Amino acid sequence: MTKFLPLILVAASLAGCSAIQKAQALTAGGTTLFLARSVTLAASTGNSSTSSAILLWGSSPASLVRSGGGVPDKNDFALNTTPFTDSPLQAGQTYTYSAKFGSGSSEKAIVRTLSTVSPADLQAPVL
């Protein structure tokens, strides 16, 4: 078995390189990374909570607009940092983020929708 261990490690390394090359080919073909997740943190006392959106992108978008949540649209974000945190958001609301990547004929719009958790859903049962 020990004679085959180096061979197994080399085969695993080559398979990993192949997977990396395939992933790079997908991103080089124009796939744009844009992820959005909701995070809601409960206060240690009381019923209050803080909701945030965590946004992650591969390259900074040309523009970003947040809509929904019962508030006016927002588009004055500093887009040069990733991951990007949009906070505070209202708990129990749904928000839509519309980002535009690239410019001119290569511009691509991507939309992500997320819902925040209401404080009632964060309450742990009392034992």
C-alpha cells in the first residue's frame, strides 16, 4: 500500500488541477460571481435584532440598487469592497439587489432577492 500512496497523491493532485482549470474556464467565459445572503443577529436581551445583507462579487459592479423592504430604493453604495455589508435592514422584509457588471455591450445585469428573519423567529425556547 505504501508503494501506491505517492501515485494516489499525484493522481489526486492532477484531478484537482483539472477541476481548477475547468472552473477558470467557466469564469473566463463571462460568468459573474454575485452572491447575496441575509444575516440577522438577535440582541442578548429583549426582542431587538439587527439584520444585514452580505454581498460578495468577483469584480466590483458598475452599479448596485437595493429595492424593497418598504423603503425608497438605495443606490449610493461604496462598491470597492468585498464582502460588502448593507446594514441596517428591517427584519422580516424582502430586499432585491440589482447589480450591473461590465460596460457597453458587455454589461450584464444580475438580480438577487433575499428575505430577512423576523425577531419572533429568532426567539429560543425557554427551558
